[in-house]
Amino acid sequence: MLQVCVVGAGAIGGFLGTHLASCDGVRVSALARGATLTSLRDHGWRLNESGKQLRAPAGKVSDDPRELGPQDLVIITLKSQVLPTLAPTLGPLLAPTTVVLPAMNGVPWWFSASTAGLGSSPLESVDPGGGIAAAIPLPHVVGCVVHASAASTEPGVATHRMGRGLIIGEPNGEQSDRVAHLGEVFTRATFEVTCSSRIRYDAWYKLWGNMTMNPVSALTGATTDRILDDELISAFCAAAMREAAVIGARIGCEVQQSARDRFAVTRKLGAFKTSMLQDVEAGRGLELDALVGAVREIGARVAVATPALDALFGLTRLFGRVRGVYPQQLR
């Protein structure tokens, strides 16, 4: 029996958890709190998908990692700004062979480790003081990039909107038995899995595509089609993406597409609200540091100027502080 724990049973956590829990030989527990914890205990995993609700039994559900115990796989689907506080408490979930799969947006905390040009220091924007890296040592980590859209319609209930793609890979780029095994498990759970030898690039490429749409939509309240239809705004987004592309080329994550190419892909998804806009509307904290702040920090380390990204970060940060959805202290 594969013992899995989902840390953060919201939209993506519910999407992944429900499908994994529906597989034979997989037991999916959850670290949750409040109404989500109660819902999972009372009803198990629930996912609205393709016009019906899928249900699957939940394993142990608790707000205390000590009650859950060591796991084979820990999937982290939290917002990135929550993890620095929570990571030091996750030790009871980790056995020597436990795999930690961060299914999160933006630049992950492990990204700078062994990346040429970035040095050995943690990225302060996503891992202040290196606390996450200390709590979850790199050998536990398998990188993950999620290409799917989901929402949490009520505590403990996720709704899948589009996409089933999962890219997984070792941070050092090696092929490994554990990645191959995880690929088989997620494939059985109906996900479209790619086992990658360039997981850092895969994370950077996804970030490059959504690091502008998210904050611009949060600032303006606009869906993505309206952002792309405004020539001034789309030109500004393209300028920020060019800066990120230069940074990527210096750290081994060169993006071959142009911003206009990526916009064409976004248009095919239709008019939708980004996750950051949904967070603003719900009064939740902004995932700004992992999406934009980390790119600026990496740019500074490799001597790339980022005036467009600086403006985007500053405007969105101030917006978040005024709304009470971004920390007031200077960062």
C-alpha cells in the first residue's frame, strides 16, 4: 500500500488526492485544518469533474503531522507563501526514503540548489533564511510542474476545469527509479505524465508564461483575454517576459518561444480568471514572491536588469498591502 499525504487539500490538492485515492493500492491522507479537515473526515475526497462528482475514501486526516506519521509520498499543494511557516512542522511525515513532491506555482524553494550562477544561498523571496531547505532536505525532493486548472468551490470539494498534465523529475536531471514509479502511479490515476530530465526548465517555462498574467489580472480584475486585447498592457507583459527570458538563458533555462507565441497559447484557453485574481476576490494572500519576486532575485544574482518586472512587482505589492493580502513589512 502506497502511503500518500496531501499537504494543502484545496483545489489542486483535491484534484490530485481524489484521483490517487481512487487507485488500488494507494491510501491518501491529508494534513488539513478547519472546515476542510471536517469535510474530509466526514465525506472523504470529493472532486467535481466532467459534470459529475467523484468520491474516494480518505485515509487519516489531521491538522497534526505527528498523527499522520511517515509517508511514502508527500504532495505539497500549498500556496508558496504559507510553506516557510509550515515546513518546519512536517518532519514527522518524512522517513529516510520519503519523496516530497511540491505541486506549487512559481519558483520552488529548491530551484537554486546546484544551479549554475545562483550560488549556494537559498532564494530569500521563497525560502527566507533557508528554513524550508533545512526542514525538507533536497534528497527528498522530486520536482513537479502541474498543467491543470482547478478551483475549490467549498471546503473539501475541488472542481477540475481543464488540463491533466504533470511533469515530474529529479532536480539534478538524472533518471531514477522513484520518478519512474511515481510516473506509473500518476498515470494509473488518469494524469498525463511526463518524466523530465529538465525539471528546472519545465518550472521556468510555466512561470515565464504566467508570471505576468497573474499579477496584471489581480491589479485590474481583467480576464486574460482582455489583458491580451489591450495593446499597451500586452506590450508591457512582453517586456517583462523578455527580461525573464534573458535570465533563463543565463541559468540553463533558455526559452525558445517569443512572448507573442506564448500569448497565442494563452488565447486558446479562452477568457478565464487567473488563480491570483481568484485569490484577490476571495481575500486570500497573493502568491507574488514565487511568481515575480524570485525572478527579480535571480536576475540580480546573474546581473540582469529587470525594470518591467520591478514595476510589476512594486505595483502588485502595494496593491496587496492596501488590500491586506500581502505582508506589510518591506521585502
